[in-house]
Amino acid sequence: MANVVVVGSQWGDEGKGKIVDWLSERADIVVRFQGGHNAGHTLVIDGVTYKLSLLPSGVVRQNKLSVIGNGVVVDPWALVDEIGRLSSQGIEVSRDNLRIAENATLILPIHRELDGLREAAAGAGMIGTTKRGIGPAYEDKVGRRAIRIMDLQNLQTLSGKIDRLLQHHNALLRGLGEPEVSNSDLFEPLAEVAPKILPFMDKVWALLDGAKRSGKRILFEGAQGTLLDIDHGTYPFVTSSNTVAAQAATGSGVGPGSISQVLGITKAYTTRVGSGPFPTELDDEIGQRLGERGREFGTVTGRSRRCGWFDATLVRQAIKTSGITGIALTKLDILDGFEELKVGVGYMVDGERIDYLPASQGAQARATPVYESLEGWSGSTAGARSWGDLPAQAVKYIRRVEELIEAPVTLLSTSPERDDTILMKDPFED
């Protein structure tokens, strides 16, 4: 049986929640492998809406094990709150259906504070962070001063670890003219939350190895999108972790040979939250129409998403850097009723046409899109469950997208409802 990685092929918000939920019925284990509670998934199941930020999407399904891998940064208080919200909706979270890697890094209140202070100080140069402490927590991880979940087991040694972390952070706070943080400011809330988090702790690498050996199907769930990858995204307007599919192995403790298929979730147009380059962005009535019809507001932040035409150049590049073997095309129904559709097929930079997004921040800002026009359709694709239900021009649009991105559409989503899905190839069938 195949193990499948699901990643976003754009700047996030591609509709991963529904697709992961749809696939999770076929999986035994669902694993989050990077990011934190800055990412959001909205699931609609039997008319009930669930909003998840940190928990894997499989948690709302019975008899599925959800796993938070070592590549995730965990805000323990946000996790407790999210578990509480699900409980109020009738979803009970226990060790039976959730495990967290013992070596996962914790997000602390000081991380959230520093995140906000830096964004405020940056002014016009702000990155567009969600101010949830994700970046500072990853900085502590690579700086080898992080507090990890396993550190909550021994409170006698925790205080010394906090002192080491504060040597760094208090120097930053002094430099920003802010009051310093004491050891007790962190120790006491951590000691209080520890009993609520430790029951979920496990050796995730060993857990997944055993599952793989016993033939279990594993679904690796990425957050955000490939274009927000710290290495391969639109740097510096990116997240603080690797979002490409290869991170599924590193961020959960399995080898790369454990990955069989990579499904890239791809919106039929393009959106972005926050700052950074966006060559096909539309600051006009069409962009507004896409945003209103697509209800383009962030699950976590509530911020309006910037909207534009589909950018085949960016998606093709994401397919290469993430090793995507097929895409799930989402929100095709939002394009219903447009007389003309445009697709970005390249860029002009300093008078030269190129077929990739340059790595340079300056060149990205100067890139203007080269468009190809396609005929729209007047019929509806909403709720379609077979190719025969689609207007002919919608099929032509999909086929042209496949040609431009150099990858097949293996799954098509036509509404937020999980059953409004057309499957061409099951990712779990190797």
C-alpha cells in the first residue's frame, strides 16, 4: 500500500482540509509534519463545520490515529483550547486517537510576544506573520535552546533550560526597550499545562515504523503551501519551516523511502495572505469577484486573501520542488460564469521572458505575468461528481492546466462538501 503526502502547491489555502479529510477515510494514520497553529483547515462533514489549526484533519474521524510530528512547533495552550473546542462539538481527543512527538518544540508566550514586536518594528517591511510565535520557536530550535515536550516530564531540570533560553530572549527584549521575562513567568504556566499535554507524548518515529511494517496506510498532511517554503518559497515572505513534501520524512522521523505518492492541492485560481510577490494578482472587480465567490478569508487570521488568475508557472515550479505526482484541483466552481479566463504561463523580468519565478526578491517584485486566454463556461461545475457533469469548456480548462503544469489532475473538488469530488486515480493505490 502507498503512503501519501499532501502538500499545497501555491501559497496555502488551497483547500487541503477537505481533501485530507476525504483521503483520511482511506488512511489509518494522519500525520502533521511541519508548521504550527498558524495554518488552518476548515472541514465540512455532514453539514457540521470544524476549524482545525494544529490537530491533524484525521482527528474528526473515528478509528483514525492522528500524529503531530517532531517537525511541528506546538503551542500547548492553543492545543488544549483546540481540543476543548472539538470536545464541545462531540469529538473526544485522547491518547487513543492523538500522539505527539516527544521531541517536538514548544511555542512559548515569549515567542508570541517577540513575533508581534518584530512585526510592529518592521513597519512597511513586515513579512505578514500571523504573530503566533512560529518563527521565534523555530529559531530557538535551530539555536539549540528550545523547550521540547519531553522537557515537561522533569520539572527539576526545566528551570535550567528556561534560564538558557532567557539569556537569548531577554537580550532581545532589552534591545527593543521591552521589560524582561523572569524564569517563573515561563515555568509556572508550563508546569500547569504539562499534565494536559504529556499523556499524548510518544516516540513517533518508532510508532510510524511499526505502522509501516504492519501495512498501515499513512497520510502525511502538510500545512501552508510550497511557495511559503523557507528554502523554495518567495523568500523572505515565507513561513519558518520547510513545506515541501520531503519535509514529511524529516518532520515525522521516517525515511524518504516511506513516501510513495505526493498529492499537490491546487486551487483553480490563485490566492495569497499577507505580504510578498504575487504576479497574477488582480486589484480589480474580477479579483473582488473571485474573493467574494470563493469566501477568501483566512481560517486562522480572518484576513482577506489576495486573489488572482491561475499561475501555471508557479505551480509547475512547486511540482518540481515537491516531487508532486498528481494534483487535486479545487474550487473549480468559483470560475463558473466567467466569459474569459486567463492563465499565467510565464513572466517578463527586465525585458526578458522567463518560465520560472526567480529566487531574487527584487526580480520577483519586477516580474509581470504573461497570460494565455481561455474560453470560460456558462454552465455550473458546483457539486459535479463525474466528468460527464462538467461543461465542455471546463474540461478543456483542466486539460490545458495539466499541459502547462506538467502533471495530471488526479482528483477534482467541486464544492466544500467532501462527496462532491471526482477521483481519477486513488493516491493510495501505488
